[in-house]
Amino acid sequence: MQLLVTGGAGFIGGHLAEHFVKDGHAVTVLDNFEPFYDTRIKEHNVEQGRAAANEGDGSYRLVEGDVRNATVVDDLVSNAEVVFHQAAQAGVRPSVENPRKYDEINVDGTLNVLDAARDSETERVVLASSSSVYGRPHSLPYEEDHPTQPVSPYGASKLAAERYTMAYGDVYDLPVVALRYFTVYGPRMRPNMAISNFVSRCLNGEPPVVYGDGTQTRDFTYIEDVVQANRTLLLTDAADGKVLNIGSTDNIEIRTLAREVRNQLAPELDIEYDERHDADAEHTHADTSKARDLIDYEPTTTIREGVERFTEWYRDNRDWYEPLIR
Ligand SMILES: NC(=O)c1ccc[n+]([C@@H]2O[C@H](COP(=O)([O-])OP(=O)(O)OC[C@H]3O[C@@H](n4cnc5c(N)ncnc54)[C@H](O)[C@@H]3O)[C@@H](O)[C@H]2O)c1
């Protein structure tokens, strides 16, 4: 199939593009190489996509461009059967400094994708949404109809993008799905995420730093589980018009995660505590039963296995990856 992955040079989009190419699809990636973190990580993602194309039947094309440019988006969307819209300005804390940028990329950029899809024969638009749309928990784990009360401009922008996506689905009969990802991690992950920080610091003999008292809880979702959820959406229309939580097998306190990583890698180290940021969610925990019922989503990687796999990858790739995240 002809697939478009926006933000396909990024962490999640990079894995999606690579897997889709391996599955034999013709993949186009749109990415503007936003310098939010070291773009050499994104170049590496692109290399992985190209390598997959050289080894199999799929193809890989990179278009360097911006989702805020409606002409570029129109052109690419009109040539795609399914669009996986991952491009976004990520990062909760920086959104507090510069909310407008989040609005322009995450909301207007999504509207460009939706307008183009409405005007084409697009078979499905899959939006990367986020657990940050929930904000304050009234009950846990979050079911999809839990109230949405984002506590950061980032969360607000993802919620707006999601609402537009669902509205376009309703009003224009466009097949759309929004996947609310819960803290995704794995090889080539973005810097400044808890797991990459903990692993990197422990391997360098530095204590892991926990923000707040560490009793915040998270579903850490391994990238392969996220890829699998997206892949399924090439095969079924069962989730059209729906919002689905994509979370993990287990929920963990940040301080427990820090201890796990520390115990595995550097048991002699203490754990350091620093001030918590208000825009960070207190708890995220996904009820994934809707995704299981509709698309057979079954996360398989436990946090312990995932950290082990990430650490192994980190050690193997330490020479190029570590200097780019520290
Ligand atoms: N990583 C997570 O834990 C997580 C959790 C919830 C939701 N998400 C969502 O998943 C998606 C992917 O996140 P990620 O972690 O891979 O982040 P990422 O920053 O690695 O990937 C986003 C990609 O989008 C590109 N991009 C940004 N602005 C763009 C623009 N204007 N035009 C074209 N490309 C642009 C960036 O260059 C980057 O390569 C995002 O939509 C994010 O909101 C991620």
C-alpha cells in the first residue's frame, strides 16, 4: 500500500516507517527535522528506513517539509492510501514556554492533513494522540470516556487535534482513528525521557534523577507494541471513528522504575530527587480493553523486559547515541 508517515523521521514515526517498509509497503515520510533534539537521531531513523527498503520489497521516500505547509501536505496525502500522522511538537514542559508553536504544528498541521484527506480518496487517517489529553485523573485506569482536562498547552493541542480528527470523521465521512499513546520508549527514543535519562546516567556512574517524590505513576509502552497497534489499522476498519488507549502491560511509579534501572545497572548509586514540574501529569494509567476488543491490541512487553531490551540496544549503540542525548 501507499503509506504516508508524517513525522516519520522521529522516534515513533521512524519505527513505523521502518516496519511498514519491511512489511513491503511504499512509504513516504514527511518531516521537517525540527531541531527540538539532535537531528542526527532523526537521520539515523531515516537510514534505518532506507536500509529496510534496500533489503526487501518495500520502498522508502523522504520528503523534507513542514505539515504547516498545506500545499506540500495536499500533494503527499493525495498520493497516500493511509496516513499515519505522527508529526507534532512534542514535549510537555517546553509547551509552557511557547504554546503558540504547539498550536501551529499540532493543531493547524493536523487540519492540513485532515483537509487534504477529506479532499482525496484517503482510506484512513490515524492520528498519534496522547495520554496527556486526560490531565487530571478522576478515576484510574483511564477509560477513553474519562473527562479530558489537559494540564499543559501540549496536552491541549493534542486534544484539539484529536477533536478535529473525530469531527472530520463525523462530518465528512472520513475514516479516522486516534491512538492515545501512553509514554512510549525503546531504541532511538527521544532524549530527556525518564528511561533514557535513567539508563544513560546509571551507565555513566551518575545517580538517576527523579522529579518530585517519584510517586507519580506511568504506563511505559514499548515501541513494538505501539507499532503493532498501528499495523493492525491497515487491516481493519473496526476502530474507525474511535479513540483508543494504547498503553502497556503494567503501571509503575517513577521511583520504582528508577530503582529497577539502578539495581540492574549500578546498584551502588543513590537516587536523587529534584523539583517536580506542574505541567507533568501526576498519574497516567491506561485501560486498554477497548483497543483489545476492537483491534486485538495486546501489549506484550513488560517494563522489566523493555528496560532490558532498551539497555542492550543502548550498549550496542552507545558510541553514536549517547553523545546525542547527553
Ligand atoms: N513518545 C511518546 O511518549 C508519546 C506519547 C504520546 C503521544 N506521542 C505523540 O506521538 C507522535 C510522535 O512522537 P515522538 O515521541 O516520536 O516525537 P518526535 O519528536 O521524535 O517525532 C515527531 C517528529 O515530527 C517532526 N515534526 C515536528 N514538527 C514538524 C512539522 N512542522 N512538520 C513536519 N514534521 C514535523 C519532528 O521533526 C519529529 O521527527 C507525536 O504526535 C506525539 O505527540 C508521543
